[in-house]
Amino acid sequence: MKVSPFRMPGVCFSLLFSLMLLFQATEGHAQLRNTINLPDNDDKWYHIGIVIMGTSNRFQFNQHPRFLQYDSVMVSNPNNSFGFGIGGMHTFRINHRFEARVVFPQLLFVNKSINYNLKYPNSNNDEAPVMNQQVESILLGVPIQLKLKSDRIGNFRVYMMGGVKFETDLTSKANSRNAENFVKLKKADMGIEAGIGFNFYNKMFIFSPEIKISNGISNVHARDPDLKFSNVIDRIQSRQIVFSLIFEG
């Protein structure tokens, strides 16, 4: 069953809203007692945290002109899939409004897939009218971000962030060996990111739910003109929606 690309953002926003209501209730209770948690935290020049991530992943295709010239592959479509990850958050204070953030190391475990519809499947190569290629990846990444913070209201704050990411696929060579008749992917990728999040100040740590869009700008397709599944595709770029839970000291 295919998953709509709009389903994951809807679930994430619903979860974000529920978390906001929960912590706003806690905040209201704390305000009744005039309690300000971690009052000196904003003066720290550096603090560290842990990030737990859930992702919605897909490829973005640009078809090659050969796709229209030949009819062996009638359709090639990317599918939506889910993944998870973990990372270390390093935050550096610039001033009362801006912070620089580096997530390292960041490990994402994702599984993307591509569907092909063939007009003339070759039974000698175990081909069927509908073929599916699974692309399992372990991505080691380094996102570098600039964070713009609102004023702190009690134990709550809103922020926006944006930046760039650099990734390498630790399993790209294995994917190439296991998919000799399909598309092969390059090892390195880079992209841009933007998102929004919320800081909730507790007694011992800061809890921050965050959602962002992460789009690759590099062409990760190692095109092989001799392979019918690869020669019909020109560019392949990564697309991700990332929901994060961040815990900072």
C-alpha cells in the first residue's frame, strides 16, 4: 500500500500540537508557582543534547530523454517510506537571538524504493511486469544550522532553523553490488534544511519537538547507459521530512 506524502507531515503536526498542549498545561501549573526553570541556561556559550528522529523519505526523479525514446520501461516511480535516526546536538550561542547548531554524529536508517512497470519483461532475467528495487541506506550526516529564537515566555519558546547538510551513505557499495541491473547511487550527498521547533524548559533539561524539511540538491544517481532501469533516469535527489525530539542540558 502506498503512503501519501502528506500523511507523515499531518501526523507530525498532530503530535507536535499534542505535545504543546501537554507542556503548556505543565507550564501553566509552574507559572502558578512562579517557577522559572533553568533561568541561566540562555547565558551558556555551549550546550549539548541528544536527538531522536523519525523520517519520511522518498526520491525525486528527473527522467532522461531516453525514457520517451524507448518503451522497455513504461513507468518508474519512487515510493514513500519511513526511517529513524539518532544524533548528538551541539549548540553554540551567538547572541540572545541566534544560535549555531551542529548535529554530529547523525545516523539515519532509511529504506527507499523504486517501482518499474515493464512493457516487455524478460523472464530469463527473472523480470516481472512490475519490478521493485529496495534501497536500504545508513546515512552518516553532519547538518549545520542557524537557529532564530523568539523571546522566552516563562518556560516556553518558539524557534525557526535553517542550514545545510552533508551526508555519506555507508552502504552505497553494497547497494551497487546487490543491484547490478538497477540504479546505482553515489556515496555522497548534500542538501538544504528548514524547519520550526518549540523549546520547553523543564527543571533538569530542555525538551524540543521539531519538524523540518530536508532536500538534497546533489544528483546521487550514478547513471549507467547500458542498464535499462538506469538509463531512463537522469537525476535522482533525496527528499525527507524529519520529526525530531531533542533533549538538551
